[in-house]
Amino acid sequence: MFNPHQFCFAKGRLCLTKLKRMKFPWTILVTAMLMLAVSKGHTNPNPETLHYSYVAEGNVSAEVVATRIAELKLPFEGRNTAQVRSYIRSYLVEGYRGSEDILGRAAIYFPIFEHYLRLYNLPEELKFLPIVESALRPTVHSPVGAAGLWQFTASTARLYGLTVNNQIDERLDPHKSTEAAARMLAALYQQFGDWGLVLAAYNCGPGRVRKAIRSVGKKDYWAVQRSLPRESQRYIPGFIAAAYLMNYHSAHNLTPDYPDYDMLETNTFIITKSLHLGTVARQIGVNYQILRKLNPSFQNGLVSANSKGNFITIPARASQLFRNKYLSLDNNLSIAGHTKSQYTTVAGDNIETLALLFQCKAQDIMSWNNLSTDQLAVNQQLIIFLPQRVVRP
């Protein structure tokens, strides 16, 4: 579980350590100088100190925070407990720089999460779960061997159809790992019927949750919380705090620290052939490290041939060039009475609904785009032939 306390003021701690190592009388001298600086009003205050004061002592009262927690849209009962408030403070105060990084990365990964949660008819608010698990860092590995945005162990990943070997680790693939997580969450909900218990089971395993339910005699997270492992007792409060961060960060003067533009504006393709990201980077004029960050599951940059298809994410500015070089499409294809167009998928799209929308067959869309599967990704570019009667000027 991600701990926002890890973003505490490291520089402050370092300075304090140095002061403790000083010997008398230097400690007294330095302390006196600091007190003098405070008494003069800090004409040039430290921005970090200003931010800390704003959040801790500023315009947001405990009553307002409590009201906001009560108003959060969550798939279970959200309570204003001491643990919840502690995690909120960690996100907003001690770890605010890390939180601004999370807010920026959410622009990359939330559309992907929303896509698969909608496909599996799951609560959209579950998109906050990877904040607790990984702080939205797709390549992070835990000390116990879990990896990726959703922190799958290798055994659980393979159980849900993900490949994990020395060439590819699909736990790090934002698309495939998210679909696997959606399937796992759906299966856990069938067992427990309570989203609080589902999240606890995601963290510590369904066996321990069933044991806690038997000991208490109730199937409710808040009723069994104290019978769960200590980390799982903190898990739901951490989730509530993550939801608070994403909904109310601007009210606490936090702003997203967005990644590079090439990380934000992207298109995703499904490729069955083998290729190397280094070669792709040279041919389409994209920085190799950016391409690696967008496609972290390919351990050595090598994309092996896969009849089921691999997801390849490309900066939007180079997407057309990638399409022309690597997709076996008939660019001269035309259909009488139809106008050729492009469509970029959004969260929740599937090929059947798109076929209804564009008045064609699902097989037509697959044929026009040389797709070997009806699986779609968010931000995937598709060639579409529209009947001319539905084309708008």
C-alpha cells in the first residue's frame, strides 16, 4: 500500500539531523539566529512553509472537511475517522508534492481505468484504488513482489491471464492490468456483495476477510475492520483520503504536476507483429525513453509477436506516421456511397456499440482496421466509413 508520508519534508529532516549533531555552543547560536529570523517576519518565506500553513491552518475547517467526506461519492459508506483525517493530512500537507504528481499522472491513467470499469459495470470510483496501491506509478514494485498500477503478484497476475516473464510483464501494462483488476474486483463482489469488504479482500485476500466475517457475524466492512490485518484496517481510510484528494485538491491549493506533453496526448494501437521500441522511436521521431514510459511492460523494449495483440501507446503527434508504417492497412480503400473518417475511442466504447453508431457491422470495423480481436483500448484510432447520408457538413 502506498504511504503518502514518504513525501514528508526530507530537507527539513536533514537540517534537523545536522543541528542535533552540532555541539554546544553552536546549537544555541543557531537557535538564536533562527528565532531572530522569525521575529523579523520572514520577508522571503519558504514556499513549502507557506503551503504547509495554508493547508494546516488556512481557510478549511474541520467541519468543512467532515462535510466533504460525507458528500464523497463512494461505493461504500465513507466515515470521518481519525485514520481518514490522518491520511487526508498526509496527502495535503506532508506529502503535497507527491500528491501533485499523482494528480498529474491521473490525466494519463484515469481514462483507461474508467474504460474497463464501465465495460465490467463496476463503480467508477474504483479508479481511486491504484492511488492507494501504487500512487499511479506503473513500474513500481513492492518488497513482497507485487508490481504495476494495481500491484499484482506474479501468481495472481497469471491467474487472470497476464504474462509475466523476462521479456514482458503485463502487470505493468496499464490496459491489460486494469482489465485483470476489473475482473478480479467483479469476482470479489460476487463473493462479498459489499465494496468495503471487496477492497479489503483485494488487499489481504478473501480468506482473511471471510475469517473476519465469521468472527464478527456481519458482512460489513466497518463491522469487521478491527478483525482484519493492520494494513487492511488502514486500507479503506486510505482509499477515502485518495477520493478526497481527487475531488477537493483545488480547495487546498494543490495543482496537478502534469507529465511531458507526449505522455499526455497519446493514441493506442493493437499490434500483432513483433517490433522494437528503439526502432519505432527512430522511425517516427519520438524520444525512446518516452516510448518506454508509455509502454513499460516490454522489459527490453522488444515487442514479441502476439496473435491476441499487444497494446502500443504512441504520442498523438506521431500516431499517423506509426499507423502508416506499422499497421497493414489499405490506405487507398474506399467504399461507394461512404465517406472515410477517423474515430478515437473513449472510455466505455466497445465494437458492437460503435457498429450501431456508425451504421455498419462489427466485422466491418475489424476489417477496415485489420483487427484480429474485437477488443478496443481507450484513445485507439479507428478508420470508419460513414454512410454519406449521416455525414454532417
